[in-house]
Amino acid sequence: EVQLVESGGGLVKPGGSLRLSCVASGFTFSKTWMGWVRQAPGKGLEWVGHIKSQTDGGTADYAAPVKGRFTISRDDSTNTVSLQMSTLKTEDTAVYYCSTVANRNSWSWGQGTLVTVSS
Amino acid sequence: QSVLTQPPSASGTPGQGVTISCSGSSSNIGSDYVYWYRQLPGTAPKLLIYRNNERPSGVPDRFSGSKSGTSASLAISGLRSEDEADYYCAAWDDSLSGVIFGGGTKLAVL
């Protein structure tokens, strides 16, 4: 059974940084693209980005609103994908979901972790 | 404003069928697969339909997807109270080089 467990959410001031982690199990992590999707309170889903498997180049793609501020990385030795967020803005407040990615779209999802950006 | 357009709400009575539409353009639905997700209140989204009309294992055949040109639809038959949820369509957009979601449709089972 696929399991994705996010952690690292919390309260951070505007301009600050935060690192989210997602530990995966139940599938071959090293062969799987991984992604992040967020959902602002009371709003819809928004794609954040994804990272390819190492065999597919290991590069990451990002949504325009986070490009240059967020970095997705992966550690295949610990089955962990991370989202490093910097220069955070109030509009980054959201629940952040980790997901497996197939054909560039999310497949299995974690339970999410809440990030609140507020002074 | 979402690039994929969904009706904000839909409704039906138990046992009935309902269809949710998703309208896009040639750079997304018109050129790639459509995915559908269901999000029950307070929970993470779950994949319902992939590649326009395929169901992951465990998703009942009451759920079906279709696509024509730059539009797609999710049909739910035999509505149940537990189908009350938010439904989202999604597709890769070549112009944006990213995944785009519809704004979501809140389904009420009256």
C-alpha cells in the first residue's frame, strides 16, 4: 500500500523559509516522479511542482508563482522528497500535499501539512 | 482564475446520475489526458479517473470519464450520500508547462 507522510508545516513570518518533507513507502520510490500540490484555505487545488526520477534526469519543474522561491529535491536512499520554501508570502498559506506522479499528474496523495505565513 | 472551467456546484438525488463538465483549450485538454479527483470534506484528494476514462483499481464503475476536443466530463451514476464531495479536473498545460486544475465542483446529494 502506498503511504506518503508529510511533515514540517507550521507558522512562519512573511519573508521566512520552511522545509517540508514527505516520506514514502509501499512502492519503488527511486523510479517514481514525485510532486507537490497545495490548497489555500477554502480554495481549490494548485500545482506546485514535481521532480522526475533520476533515470528520467532528476530535474524539477515548478509553477510560475513559486519558481525561484521553492526547490524540490529527493533522496532516494531515504525515500524522501522535500520542498524547500523561501521568501514566503502570505499567499503561500495552504495545505501542502505530497503525491506520486504518473504521466505528469498526481496519483496517490499524502494527508497534507499546513503552512501558515503570517506576521 | 482557473484555466480549466468547471461549474461551481452540482446536485442530484440518491440513485440519480450527474455529470460534471470541464472546459479547457488546445494547450491542455485538447492535447493531453484529463484526470479527475474527488476530495471528501477534510481529507486529501483521491484519484478517480486517469487518462480521460480509466479507473484506478478500487474505484467503482459508477464513475466514468470522457473527453471530446477541449472539454471533458465526469459522470456519476447511482448517486449515494457519500458522493458529496468536491470534484476537480486536471490536465498538463503545454503553454504553462505545468499541471492545471479546474476550480472544483461541489456536489450535493439532496
